[in-house]
Amino acid sequence: MSVELFYRRSGQGTPVVILHGLFGSSDNWATIGRELEKEHDVVLVDQRDHGRSPHTLRVDYELMAGDVHALVTGLGLKDIVLVGHSMGGKTAMYFAHHWPGLVKHLVSVDMGPREYPISNQAPIIEALMTSDLAGKTTRKEVDEHLARYVPEPGVRQFLLKSLYWETPEKLAWRFNVPVLARDIRDILAAAPPETIRVPTLFIRGGQSDYITRADIPALKEQFPGNRIETIDFAGHWVHAQAPAEVTDLIRSVT
């Protein structure tokens, strides 16, 4: 069953629907959204169990794609440019697989259809599962705890964007940590192998290993006629590290 997703909508023109990645939210795309809204109808979405969308009992791509479909059809959108980063990119692939007639162009930001190893996410999950927010009274205390598992300051700052004061005395995560931790293997699983004929743009970070040169033949086979663009200096968080370049690439398919 789909859930009613939180979203931010602004601008007019070709509809551009943007899906964030794991442990993110629509806030991650605010800068690019402000640029695109000048000539597009931009919908920034919080996927289930993230941001301000409902916490649920189950996370997988069929459910997430169904949520987005309910939102898109509820808003009466057609011929959308569907953009997704990381987990959001795979949600977008599922959406394009099931409802290709609604998608004018698919844009996957540093995400391919293959299965990904749990090694990148395991330290983050352990850090979040052991964060014990009930025993912490400042964001600094939470950051110090995360640093025991996640040494990269940039990754910690990304996670801390989803830390908020649920009450004046109580810190909480906006994402649903227990469910995401339990269902992480479904989140890292491969997309369906069927051919997706929706025009597709892959934007890859040159410093990331999420789309490697070895992946390109499989991409060309599953997504006929796709286009792959590399932003050499960017890592996995391409949209945060190269917002102008990503914005221009999205504009190029609208």
C-alpha cells in the first residue's frame, strides 16, 4: 500500500520530479530545485521513511516506486523528467519499468541497476543504531558518537541534516533507522533486469565507484540509447559537489 509522501513543489513548465538517496531528504536538492524552478514545475520528494514522509513497516523499491506513482498521478503529472540520486535513482528505475508512459526522461545520478555491497553502509547503520539519542542533549554529542564509526566529516554532516528536535528536550532522526537497517539488503538489491526503453541519462561522479567503466556495457544493454555523463571531480554526492553541472545536465533533457 502506498503512503502519502511529503513534497515541495515550485515553478511552472515541464514537470521535474526529484528523489533523494538513502538517509537523505528533499532538502538535499533545494539548491538545484531553486535553479530549475525558474523554468520547470519542480517536485522535490521525501521518500518513505525519510524526511517528513511517514515512517512505515517496510522499505523496498516496489513500495517506494508505488508511493511516487501515487504522488505523480495524484498531482496529475505527465511526461515527467524523473531524477533520482543513489537509492532514489533505483526507485526511478523501478518507476520507469512499471509506468514508462509517464516518463519523458529518466535521470539517474550516480546509481546503476546492479546490486551494491553492504560494506559502504554497514558503519553508518551501526553508528545510527547505537546513537542512543535519548541519552544525548546536543548535536555535538551525536556527531562525536558518529565519528567513532564514520570518520568522514562530510558524511557525518550529511547524516546530521536529518537530526532534529522532536520536542524541546528530545533529539530524533527524521529517517526510520530500525526499518532502514533491517531492510538495507533490499535497498542495495539489483533493479529488475528487463530492458527499460525510456530515454535515460546517467550522471556519474568521476571519483565514485557506483558506476564504473565495467558497468557501462550492462547499462547500454538494459537502457538502449542511454547517455552517460561524467563529472570528473565529483564523488557519489554529485549534486552537492557539482550543483551547476548537474542542473545543466538535467536541463539538457527537459
